Amino acid sequence: MRLRRGQLIAIDVLVAVGPMLLIMAAVGDHDATRGFVGPAWLGGVIALAIGLPVAVRRVWPLGALSVMCLALAVATMTGMAWGPSGLAFLVPVALALYTLGLLEPRRRSVLALAVCLAGTTAAIVATWSSWDGAALLLLDWLLLVTPWAAGRAVRARRAYAAAAAAQLTRQAVSDERLRIARELHDIVAHSLSLITVQASIANHVAGERPAEALAALRVIEDTSRGTLTDMRRLLGVLRSDSTTPELAPSPGLAGLPELAERAGLAGVRVDLEVHAPDRLPDGVELTIYRIVQEALTNVVKHAAPAGCRVTVTADEAGATVRVVDDGPGVRTLPAAGAGHGIIGMRERVMMYDGEFSAGPAPGGGFAVSARLPFQLAGEPA
């Protein structure tokens, strides 16, 4: 469980009490301080100056360290920091340096560390009288540089994690918008093909069979209105700078009857069979929907009027899609700048490491077949 900032500050207040009590207890103990020279009130001030900044080190890291380093230098000059009580001084300063390395920018952090080390080193050098001074100097540098370096390392790790998370978010948005662009292409290609066929029908029968022409115009009107709604929604998402676009549910198996009905209005008689569990992965359902949509669009373009059989079967191991029509069995491969129906279907299937084929059927017509391997949630890997 991650603690809140207020809870961390409350813990720092409790931590600050320990060093203050230790230092105050050592003021009158010459064995603990090895010769403190100064009035008792000065010892109390130094104890407060060492302990209290620990409580505010997260709020005021640079100021807290400045006060503590000054108190440490005075304690060294007066002999309080010499002896066993020295750790009661260095540990709070080490905490402040860790916080400084964690929260402050690099240049300011390095400068503050250098000033602190210079001040404490000068105080130790000015007062040592034996090799104890060298040992205290080494301990001083070790206990001050190490926590600062740890703070910098944690800061760098957090910055890297934040940058990685931001990159993942940007990549997710980019992938989602690419998917939306492909969805837009599929919607436009399917709808315009249907509109073109219906407009051609209306043009040919307008004079002799006006009722059929009106029916074709109604199909064009309904298709155009639905397509414009989808385009507005998708283009609105593509224009948005939001990293969490709100999208309507992706089409799936439940939308296949509507595709069959719309193809029927364009002169393609569709025999639809779906044998699948109640719920497949959303991506699989969307892929099946788009494959059937694109295959029917090709039938409308190249074979209408014709009959078409659409079969979708799925189990826990994968799904199979097969669309076979009884048209002439000829499809023109897309040239540069032309449609990408078969290529798009193949790319969708390859995302699942599946199998795809499209070509003239042995008994006549044209067949599109796809196999999408997957595993349902809860199935063993």
C-alpha cells in the first residue's frame, strides 16, 4: 500500500524525535561526545537544528539540509559530533541528502551536496587531533554521499518508469488510431459499394419500375445516413488529442445478419450460418466481422446479382470463416492506389498467425477462407 504525502510527513515527524532525544541526552555525557565544549543551551539548539528539519525534509529539502549541515558543522567544532553520538547527527543529514537527491534538479542537488561536504570536512579537519578525525571524515563522506546517490538513482528510475509509461500510452493511442483508420476505410468501402450498386439499379429501372427505384433510393438514404454517423464518430476520435478516446463497442458476430441483409438489398442472396460460443474475444469477433464485410463487399462489386454462402464456426481452439459465391469467380487484384480488400483481410488474419486464402472456387464462383487460432479465457495454454 502506497502511503500518502501527509502520512509520510507524519512518519518524518516521529523519526525527527529520535535524534533530538539522543543528542540532548549526550550533551552532559562527556563519554558520548568526547568533550563537548559549550553551554547546555547550545546543545539543545543543535539537537533541534538536527532533528526538526527531518520533519520538513519532503516539503523544504534544500532549506532543511542547509540548517542540518550548519548544525553538524557547529557540533563538530564543539566536539558534540565526536564519539558514539556522531551517528545521531549523520543519520538525519543522510535522510535529508536522500530527499534532496530524489526531489531536487541535478545541478542544485550536486551544488548542495558539495557545500554540505565542504562544510563538514572543513569542520572535521579544523578540529581533529588524532587519526580519529580521518576515520570520522571517511564515515562522514560515506554516510552523506551514499544516500544522495541513492536518491538520484531512485529519481532516475522513477523518471524512466514515467517516460516508459508515457511512451506506452502514446503507442497505444497510435495503434488505436491506426485501427480506427482501418475501420473507417472498411466502413467507407463497404457503404460506397452498396450505394453505387443501388444507384445503378435506380438509374436503370427509374422509368419502367419506379417502385424498385424508390426502394433503391431508400437503401441509399439509410446507408448514407448510417455511414455518415460512423464517420463522424471515428473522425472525431482521430481529431481528438485525448489519450483515452471513448469508442462505441466494436462490431462482432451479432452484426453479421445485418451485413447479410444489406448485401441482399444490393442483389446478393446470402445464406448465413454461425456456429460459435456465446462470447468470443472482442478482437476475434471484430476480425470475423470485417472479413465477412469485405468479402460481401467484393461479391457486391464483382458478382452481383449472385448467391453467397457465409459460414462461421468457432470453438475453444479458433474460428473459421468461409465466404463462397456463385459468381464468375474472377477478382481484379488491387493496383497502386486501388482498394485493398483482400490484402486487408490477409493482414487481419496474419495478426493471429492464422491462415488465409482467396481465389476461384473449384465448383465455380469465388471463395474466401480464413482460420483464426486463439484460446478462450480460462482455457489452458
